[in-house]
Amino acid sequence: MARFDTNRSAEMEVFLRVVDLGGFTPAARELRLTPSGVSKLISRLEARLGSRLVNRTTRKLTLTEEGQAFYQRAVRILAEMEEAEREAASGAAPRGRLTVNSNIPFGMLHVMPLIPRFLKEHPDVTLDLMLTDTLIDLMQERADVAIRVGPLRASRLIARKLGTSRMVVVGAPDYLARCGTPKTPADLADHRGIGWTFPRAIRGWPFKRGDHTEEAVPPPVARASDGEVARRLALGGVGLARLALFHIGPDIESGRLVPVLQGNNPGDREDIHAVYVGHSAPLPARVRAFIDFLAEHVRVSDPTLKRTGDGKWKLVG
């Protein structure tokens, strides 16, 4: 086992200077050491390695076979160390692999359209983008940034808010024609719902009743793995779904989905955050650049739904 007081990078640097300059004396002159000090350092290196690296004569210095192999490896190691220090420096330009995780609807609608511009502005960054509605452990999955919609669990992660969106219960015109439109939350017991294959922080659908809020949910006829699957099931007339307005706003305005029970909608919202591991160390430049880019360019408005005179729904604000 190597001793902790052995400065191996310094030994490599001295060895490279000896080889490159052709002797102990010129190396000592450049490194501001004595020739005997350089000679002793090389001898100590050889003793630690258990191999002779250089053949010493009065006229010239030559490398042994082991010395030649060590020289080539040392050149690569010191170059990689210098590159690692440049990348880790707080003022370094964004570079390297960036791993981003996002829920599927937000990732498709708001993250993916921005990726070409981000990569154009930061050509030394390579991106791994993973879309899933399942919550991940950033440390375990080795993700740099995660986009999360909804309540945040208590953790040591740092969160930066990107926007907020209202929730709304919707059904396709075909479904409402077949099964009727619920007039009160209690009517949901006779309807079909679209649920989730993963646990949610809020299991029921909240509705206001007088001055308090109660939960109700239709029996699930299908369960979805993510918001986009739930949207498509709702569009197909499978059942009612409760989804974020940022996701289904265009479907409502086009009439493909119809809001129901709006008079009982409590007006609750789901916040959208970019979360990342911060701690006390400076963020890698690539992570900081991506978070700042999202905060600058993501546009998630929080409109309200208004019914027009012809019975259609419109997003306002």
C-alpha cells in the first residue's frame, strides 16, 4: 500500500523532466533543485517501484525497458490530471456528460424543444435525457438534474422553481356522451377513472364542498404509467382523468377534452421544480449552465379556464 506522504505526481514530474532534458543537472536547474536532490528522488522512486528506470553513465542517461513504459504512462497520467483540474475548476466552461431526468409530459412539452439550443450554446456538453414519471434517487441513478411536478419530499436536494400549473378533471366528448357528465363529486362513483401504476402523494381527487375540501375518485378502469399515457387514454374515451393544465390545455381549447366539475375545482396547483444535489461544493459548470438555462427559457403560465358564450372552454391569463 502506498504511503500517504508519497507525492507520486511530483515524482512523475521530476522523472519526466529528467528524461525530457536528458540528465539530472538540466532537470535540477529547471526545477530549482540540486542535482543530488534530483538523483536521490529518482533513486527513491526506483526503490519504491522495485525497478531500475534509468541507466546512469558519466556521459548520458538512457531509459531501461521499465523506464520507457513508466515514462509513457506518466505522460498520460499527468495530462489527465491537468484536464481533470481544468474541468473541476469553478470557472471552467460547461463540458462533459449531463444526465437529466424529467417527468414525461413536461419533458416532451418544455424540455425537449429547448435541448437543440442548449447543446448549440454548449458544444462541449453531451446529454443523457431520461423521461419517466417515476421518482428517482438522484444519487443512486447518478442524475445531475431532475424535473419534478408536484409536492417535493423532504430531502437535502436543492430545488429551483420553474413554474406552476392548475389541475383539472377532464373527459372526452365521446365518453361524456356515453356515460353522462358528473354534476357533483359524489357522481364519480358511477363513472370510470384513469389511475396510476405508481403511488401518488395525493391518492384521491380534491374537490371543494362549501368551506372545506373533500376527496373523491372514480373507480379506475385503467391505470397509466405516466401523464402522457393517461392523456391518451382520456382522449380515447376510456374514462375521466385529472391532469395538469400545462399538459392538456390545447386539448381543452380544441374540444378534444372537456373539463367537468369545475364548480367544485379547489383551484389547487402543482409546482414544477428542477432539483439537484448541491451540498457545499461548487456545482459543475455543466449543471449550473443547464439549470440557469431552464430558469431563463422555460415558460409555464398558470391560466384559468373560462367558459365562453357558445359553451366552449378557453384558457385565460
